[in-house]
Amino acid sequence: MSQKIENINLTDLVLWTENPRDPIDENASDQDVVDRAILDKKTKWTLQKLAKEMGEFYDFSELPTVVYHGNKPIVYDGNRRIILGKIKHNLVSLNNQKMIDIPDIPNTIPCNVCSKDVALKNVYRKHADSGSWDPLERDIFLHKFMGEKKSNFLLFEENTGGFISSNTSMNQRFVKEEILNEKNLETLGFSFKDGELLSKHSNKEILIILKDLTEKIENKTLSTRNNRGEVINSLDTRVRNLIDSKNNNAYTKVNISENKFEAENDGSKQVRKTRRIDNSNKIAFFGNDLYLKAGDVNNLYRDISALNAYYCSNKSSLSNSFPAIIRMSLRLLSESAAKDNNLGLSQYIAKNFEAAKKNLSQEEKTLLSVINVNEKSLIQLLNTGAHDYAAGKIYEQTIAISLILGAILSITHKKND
């Protein structure tokens, strides 16, 4: 397990094409990797944010991990910092894209040079449980690089045409551990045998079940807070009846190609759950489940999440005025969070808005733009929602407010452990 520090020129360092953050073809060039990182469709690279966080200069205490493949030094860890260095010294092109100021980065970087085995262990230790990888990326890394067998979560992804990776709400730890686990999948009519996914349902029926399950997760009908462990009971009645009607069916292998899965439905083409901005209630309230430190803010957040889930599940029996109650509660939550930080509400929003917005997905940012939720308007919208009953009833605007507020709370009140 030898490791040594070696000074290597940026020109010689080669970016890792199999980076779990966003893998690319193994024959891709550094420029191809940089183009992908700048485009950042999956919001995995966030180069602008990193450049700002680095401050004025490159910190030599953070060493890239490098493995020599023949005479090529491949960067296994630290690719984002090396990309910024290559941009700084014009070793790659930005292709007319704009970047904020990049810190002072030298031509030669001290690197931790080691064997591939050591590098992979270092990469796994640093990223597997830090939150920088999602559950699917973690499972792929373990199988591809650490020699572990494919997890059921990964098998489900591969045999359903990439269903998990195409629906970000499904690619969460609690979904993997508490929803798509072997016990619950069996109640839904799925099973695993010899590394294969089996089901009692046809492809069309699988689509119906997974679509409804995804909706229940996105609107938080099913979450760590609501109906925990009650997977099948959270589904629509028609879906439960469908599952029950197939109880006596034999299991058959599931092998849904991506294109077939997208087209399979009641007769008309229906694209697989890539959420649309014109249907904002498909975007999860608060963006996702938040893991906040204990206290009044966390208690309020959980109560508001439960209130919203109740509304989503009982719209038909509630008046159109009910969203105003949720909207007013967001004002109370934001004021409580600001007080915790010894700030006024305006100061609290101004201090955290931009950093929080950068952590949103592109779809979520688009929703904020469409609804006109920005740093200046957010205070007004919170005030209006608390004092103007009619304005508080605009549910799509309430969702947009919850997204940015959730992102801010993830900065100021994130649970440390």
C-alpha cells in the first residue's frame, strides 16, 4: 500500500473518464470530460461553486489521488480541482462558456501517487457516505471497482430500463433501504433469483405500479415522515387491486429496454417520469427529505411536510383555500430559522439565497424562474402569503418557495452526523 507525494505538471495529468460522479466513454479526452463538467446536466460537477469555495489560492493540503496507467498519471480523486487548473492555464477550452474567477493554481501540483487498489479505497472512503454520491452511484462503484456483487437496487435499475436513474426521487437512500428492499418488492409482485429481477406483472403493469409509487414518493405521501413502512397501502386503490389480482401468477424474468419502457402504457405514448416544469406538483415539496438538526425548526419542517402530504392525498375533500395554510406556515418556518441564526428574515434570505439556489437541480431552478421566485421577491412572497389569503392559495408558488427554503435550511440547519 505504498503512497508517495509527487509533483506533476497539469499538462501531464489525465482526467479519469470512469469518475463515478459522471462517467464517460473510456476513450474520451480531457476536453470531452471538461465539456461534460461545464454542461453539468446532472448537477454533479458544480465547478462554479467549487471555484468560489476554494478562495484565493489552491490549498496544497488537499492532494489529488493519482494512479499511473503505464506512463499516464490518471486523476482518480480531485478531478474538479484539476479541471479548474487546466482551465486556468488554458490547457482546455471553455467553448464560449463563462466561469467566475478561478483561484490562483500553480502549473505543478503535488499529488498522492499510489496503486489503483489504494486509490479506489481512498475514493470510496472519501465519497461513499459523504453525500457526494447518490445510492445508485455507490452501488455501481462497489460492483465495478470493489468486486462486490450487484445489489438488488442496481439489478432493479438495470432490468427496468434505467428507471431509478431517470427518476431522482427514487434514487434516495430511504427508497433503497425502506421501499425498494426485497420484502416490499415482494409485496408489489417482484422477486430476485440468481441475480435476475422477476415479476408477476407484464411490462405495462410494471409501468403503472412504478409510476404510482414514484408519485407517492414525490408528493411525500410515502416518506420517512409519512406512512413509513406502508408501501402498498400508500398506493392508489386501482393499483393495489391490480397487484392483488396477480398474486397467483408465476414469476417471469423482467427485462425492459429503455425505449420499450417509455412507450409501454394504455395505448398512447407516455414518457417515463421525467418531471415537467409545467406540472410543478410533480416536484417534491422542499425538494427532498431534509435531515436537519434537532430543534424547533426541524419540528416545524416535519409538521409542514406532513401537512402538505395530507393536502396532496385529500385534495378532493379539501377546499381550494387549504394551500394558504401551508403558505403561511412557510413564513413561520423561515422566521424561526432566521431567529436561530440571530438574523432578521431579510438578512437570513440575503445571506443564503445564492448558495442555496446553486444546490437546486436545473428543473427546480427553472420552476423558480417561471414562478418569479428570486432573492428580492422571496421576502415579499412570504409576507404576501402570510397576510393575503388569496395569494396564499397559489399552490405552485408555494412549491417554488418550499424548494428554495428547503435548500437554505440544508445549509443553515443541516444535521451534522
